[in-house]
Amino acid sequence: AITASRPFLPDSNKTASAKPGAIQFAAWLGLVPGQYSSGGKARLGRITKAGDSYLRSLLVMGARAVLAAAKNKTDTLSRWAMALQQRR
């Protein structure tokens, strides 16, 4: 999914602000609500799904596959993934 996302990412050589953080990238993809702040007060926007739908579907399918594979395992990463699923 990361290699598929490369054509859609902004060029980080143009400006320093063009390099998005993880939350901004997820909001750009339409996976989480956008965050807006003014005067130190953070506000959540809405999930717009404005990003690439193919890339978004690849990430969702990958996450589901990881959770399905982690179900019967006891390693650290699998336990983290299952704990993350329980939080939703």
C-alpha cells in the first residue's frame, strides 16, 4: 500500500509544510476526521473520503488481514493489534 501511495503524496522537496504527519495523511485519505484548530482549540471535522479510494481500500483490507492473522497468535505485535481492535 505504501508503494501504491507514492504517486499521491505531495512532493516533500517543495516546502517543509508539504510533508504531512500521520494524522494529516490519514485524514487526507479519508480514514479519520480532519482536525482544525483556531486559538488553541482543536476541532474535528468530518471524514470526507477526498483521497484516493483505491489506496484507502488497500489499507483497510491490509488492516483486516493483519487482524485476522493475529487472532490466534501471542507475539507482541499480534497482542498489540488485538488490543487496538478491542478499543474501537
